[in-house]
Amino acid sequence: MRVSRRALIFGAGAAGVATALPLRRSYAEAAAKEYRIAAKPATVNLTGKGDPDTAVWAYGGTVPGPELRVRQGQPVRITVVNNLGEDTTVHWHGIRLQNAMDGVPGLTQKPIRLGESFVYEFTPPDAGTFWYHPHADTLQQLGRGLAGALIVEEPELVAVDRDLVWFIEDWRLDDQGRIAGGFGNHMEAGMSGRIGNTVTINGRVPEAVLVKAGERVRLRIVNAALARIVGLRFEGHKPVVVAHDGQPCDPHSPEGGRVVLGPAMRADLILDMTGTPGETYRVTDDLYNDLAYKLVDLAYDTGKPIREPLSDTPPKLPANLVPEPDLAAAERHDIVLQGGMMGGMGMMGDGSMMRGGMMRGMGMLGGDGATWAMNGMSMTGDGHPKMPPLFTIKRGNSCVLAVRNDTAWWHPMHLHGHSFRIVSRNGKPNPRKEWRDTVLVPPRESADLAFVADQPGDWMFHCHVTDHQEAGMMSLIRIA
Ligand code: C2O
Ligand code: CU
């Protein structure tokens, strides 16, 4: 007789109130996991029944692409087939892997041409929430739907009733449901980037997520938007952050009660369903305060709670073995973010910011449509052969990247192939020193990022607001 996972998780189920949470996986050590994914045009419905479908580019024909799930330390082999009308590559965002598998066209691999394929092979060293996306013509390929979640499971089951992924994407649709053109618009690139008008969770504008009173849910949120930063509030609930960007942290309430995620950033939350059966509670995004909207409802079924409310603090996830940087011995490198329009903040679209705006420091930024720079250097696009490094770090050394944002805009800065500790912000020690792979740096602020340069190769360090990256806020760090 087979016992379904669901039955296992809910124990006695409807018959009574379960007490314990499951703790151990039942299956044996897994062999290498294989996937084959084609990047291709597809048609999906993003906004719901009765609305027109949208032509997208999609991994495996779905939005988001197939959820890849492997276990920590389990080798994975992913064959990516290109059925798009242009070259592509795939970047495994946040995975600490070998440079040759990093997916940067011209730099770590040749782009995958139409009809061709590339085999990515790596063994994820860290358990956590990661994602994958193209690193070629990224603005358009990501903006048209190419992205998916990559979940690396802990060897021991984490004690929750359900493991949910919310893969957030932001689309700019016209009134016929088509993806609006105008990717790479200059004015936008110099401001907030391409923020859309339609936010989806797991490929749909969501209405409600059904929950049961008493459940403990692990909610993995991925912000896969091109440019939109989200700030999520859970009405009537107390989310506890247990990981940032796939790396466990001390469980804590989000600052100001709001989970803020810039593009490419992830958070793992433990959400105890402490609401009342039959009620609904709103999850809102109020990052851009006058443009707050309801993202989704948590809708409780009417059944009685599945257990007495859990009173314990959610458990700390087992730490990943990320090498610890030696701050005293670290090489320090200053990185100044420059360019863009003056007087930032807010969304694009009404043109009002143009009046006060002027390009900052444009004199020193080269041609090529570059609007942004790092240390006076503008690299545009998605990566290319012979890109000069911003600097070189000796392999094995500890390193501090001292990032200062001299612009009027927010920048989620991502380092490929490594996780770093945020050791300080604005010159003050950061008590939590959390690990991340993407750090959101507000206007005129700074952050010091520490890591061990243990992986040789050429690694991108760029803004993950895709317009900013493509318009010059991209660089390369060489580890040799
Ligand atoms: Cu997720 Cu170079 O990026
Ligand atoms: Cu940016």
C-alpha cells in the first residue's frame, strides 16, 4: 500500500489534530539528476480565464519554466536546447559552481545557437532557493518569460507541513495581453528600469492561496522581475525569515514587518497559519508607497485547525558550508556605482521625472548607450569575450567589496559563483552578517561584502535591474 506524501505530512489528517511535524526523508541517496529543457516560444494565460493569452518565450513551454529540484550534493545534468530565434545561455543564479558552467556568453561559454544545445553539469554545494535565467539578450529573454526555480533540498526534511514556491514575475502587457515592445528604452534604463503592469506568482495573476489553520508553511519567494522591487506585508501574520538568497540565517522578523526583495533576490519564510478558519488575509506589496497593491489573498478553509498553534520559534535551517572570509587579512576593493538620472525613486511611466532629470556624470561614460558605470567603466550587454576585469583577486584570498552607490536609484548587485557576507552597511557593522548573492544598495548608501575567492575564473558582478546591467552597470572580477 502506498502512503501519499500528503497523508504523511498531515498525519491523522481530517480525523484529528496532528502533533508532530515530519522530520526525515524516506528515500535513499539519489543518483545524478537529469533534465532536458528547451527554450522556445509558447502561449500561456497570465491573467486568468476569459483574458487573452500571451505569447512568451519559455523553458519547456511553461511560465515559469520547470521547477528543478535536487538534493544538496547531488550531481545535476541539464541539457538546454535552444529553439528561440536567437542565441541564448543559462545562468544558475546563486549556485556556487565552476566558472565553465556559469552561463555567461562569450566569457564562460559560446552562446547556444538556434537548434543547438549545451549540457550544464554541476553539484550544488548549498541547500536553498535558487533560480535560473538566460544571460544573453537578458532584458528581452527574461522579460518574455524565460526563468525558473531551482530548489536544492536539505538532506534532512525541514519540519514544515508544506513547502511552497512563489515565483514572482513582472510583465508589461498591452491591452490585448501582448508583451509590450520597447525593451531597452533609454529613459527607463537611466531610471528604475522596465517595471511592468502585471505581477504574477507561478505564472498567474493570483487570486488566493488556500491554507489551513495551524499549518506551518515554508514559503520560498523568488523575485524574478526585470526591475520591480517588492516589499511584501502579510496581513495578520508574522513571517519569519530563515534564509536569504538560499543561505540560512538566524530566524528573524523582516525589518519593519516587510519582506523586501530586489530583482533576483530570494527569501525563505516560515509562515505559521495563525489566522481564523474561513477568513482571508491580504498579502500586499507597498514598496512604492503610493502604488501599493494586493498581490494575493491567503484564504483559510473552514475546517478546524490541523493542530494547536505552534508556539516554538521556527527552527534554524542547517548552515551551508560556505568558506568564512578572514576580514583582517582581506583584500579590499572599492566599487563605486555611477550614472543614471538625478532625483530617483518611484516608478516610470508618467514622464514627470524627466523634467527634473539630467544625466549624471555622462561626460565620462563612453558611447554605446551606456548610462551607468562602475569605477568609471561601462560594460554593456550580457557579457562578452575579452571583457577587462575591474580587478583581479588572488585565488584563495579573502576579499571585501566595498560598494558605494553614488546614484539616485536602487541597485541589486549580484556576484556570480559566490555567496558573500554583508559585513557592514554605511560604515556600521551589520549585526546579522547574513550571506547573500545579491545585495540591494539604496541610493547614496554603501555595503561591504566579504567572501573567500575560492573559485578561479572570470565572474560577473553586475546590477540585476536588467536595464541597468545592459546599459553599463556590469563588471567582471577575475579570480586567478
Ligand atoms: Cu542572475 Cu548575471 O545574473
Ligand atoms: Cu541598478
